[in-house]
Amino acid sequence: MRARLAIAYALPVASLELREVVLKDKPQAMLDISPKGTVPVLHLENERVIDESLDIMLWALEQNSALKQRWLGKDSSGAIKALIASNDGDFKWALDHYKYADRFEHSAQFYREKAEFFLVELEARLQKHAFLMGADMTLADVAIFPFVRQFAHVDKDWFFASEFKALQAWLSARLAEGRFNAIMKKYPPWSAQQAPLYFPAENVAD
Ligand SMILES: N[C@@H](CCC(=O)N[C@@H](CS)C(=O)NCC(=O)O)C(=O)O
């Protein structure tokens, strides 16, 4: 989701061919280029394969220097990447356990509490300004909000009744964005017979 979103911000309409994958039935063509079998996978014309979502986001920014300047330009200290690393590391671990607590040793509440360190950090930032790093959107917002969305969806009543008010408002604003809704469009699973589908599918104003 975050890779699609960064591409939708960075690249003109129809820059890439999109192949929707059903995880229970991964196409051999995908496993041939990325044997680890996770999505997203970006296969470039020069045969380079990028199969980590954050790396695909960074690649998208390389294609659009104005956007790169807006989203990463002020990250000389590495603070944006550090916050994303915290999301992708300890928060993602706790989130995955919270989502599927019945497969693990402890209760959902136990894992939710493990995730809260990160929500506290995000809430403190968002009480000071509209976006995670300041007054403007950066890569941090786009890379992190899909995971906060997943967290909220495990128990929406808990999340929206929680003390994380600025985080709730930020998440609601991210979910209301036109570009997010455009990339959430459903595509049929790819098959070798189908006509190519191109992405981004439409122009969405900022
Ligand atoms: N660190 C990877 C994680 C990717 C990942 O785990 N993707 C999930 C879907 S969201 C997946 O492909 N799982 C493989 C499976 O369920 O078989 C990234 O961000 O690209």
C-alpha cells in the first residue's frame, strides 16, 4: 500500500504495469524474480528487482526530485528514516502479534501495550504539528500511516476511544486523501492472458 502510494505521488499516470497478486496463489513469474515471495515487488526494465516496500518508496522519490526534496529534503540528520525504522521494527513486530494474538503466547492486550510506545511517540509529535516531522507531509507520514491504520482496525472502538486524539485526527486525514482512495482501488489478480493494467491509474490533485 505504501509503495503504491509513493508511486502514485511521484510518477505520472501509467508509468508502470501493475500485476495484482493473490498471496495464496503467487505467480511463478513473481517467485522467479523475488524468491522470498513477499509483495510488493518492483521489476525494472534494467532487470533490477526491488522487493522491499520502503526501497520502492525511495526508488519512487529518485524519479521525482521535487517530491524527494519535499519528503526527504530536510532529513540530513536521518530523523525521518529513524522514525520509519522504529515503525518497521518494534512497532511492526507488536502490530503483527496484536493482529494475530491467538497464534501467540500472550493476549491481544499484552501486544497492544507493546505497540503503545510508538503511538505515544507519534501522538507527541502530532500534538505539536499536523504531520509527523512538522507542518508538511514527509516520507514518514506516508510510510507509517498504513501501519497505524492496521493497528486501528484490530479494535477500532479501542483506538478511537483512546487518548491518542491527535493520532486519530492524523489517521482520519490520511485516509480521506484522494490519492489514498485512488490506490485502494481493487484490481483483478494478474494472469498472463490479461491485457496489461497501468499504474498510477489516474491523476489526483494534491
Ligand atoms: N518488509 C517487507 C514486508 C512485506 C510483506 O511481508 N508483505 C506481505 C503482505 S503485506 C506478504 O507479502 N506476505 C507474504 C505471504 O503472506 O505469503 C516490505 O515492507 O516489503
